[in-house]
Amino acid sequence: MEALILVLHVLAAVVIIALVLLQQGKGADAGASFGGGASQTVFGSQGGGSFFGKMTAVFALVFFLTSFGLAYFASEQAKSVSGALDFVPSAPQVEETVGLPELGGDKKKTSSDLPVTE
């Protein structure tokens, strides 16, 4: 079911891109009223705008509905993977101490963090 929604989502996105590119801009209407070449289009100077606008709105609705469907499926899968971090191995503990360098070079180095009295 998720694969079908994903295919519809991608197809709706491609159709929206195509419909937006096929629509003529707002400036083309002014040119058509003065006898420009845009008045000799397939849908006329005003007819195609509403058709492409309605089709864009329909496919935008399909796109948003498929987006919500994909978000629902993703949230359901996230709920089923609640204990995924239990299987991650833990990093080994590092017991290296980083301290200030000793000023005297002839002192013994110890592996303890406690100060040594001499």
C-alpha cells in the first residue's frame, strides 16, 4: 500500500510541474488583448487558464493527500522500531587520564589518580 501511495505521490508531483510549465503567465493576457500571438492558442486567450488552474488544484490536492498518507505510514513504522537502540553495541570505556604536564622531570609516574607524597 505504501508503494502505491509513493508512486501516486511522484506522479502527482511530475504532473503538477508539467501543468505549471504549460500555464501562461499573467502578462500574456495583456498581450493577447492587443492582438499578440498568444491569442491564437489552442484554448484561446482566456479558455485555457481556468482548465489548467483547476487541474493544478486537483493534482495539488492529490499531492497533499499522498503526503499525509506517507507521513502516517512513516509514523507507524517509527512506532514499531521503538527498541532499535538496544542492539547497538556500547563503546569500550576509555580509562586514560589527561592531566597537566609535570614540572619536574625526575619524578616517578604512577598509574593512580591520587597524589603521591614523598
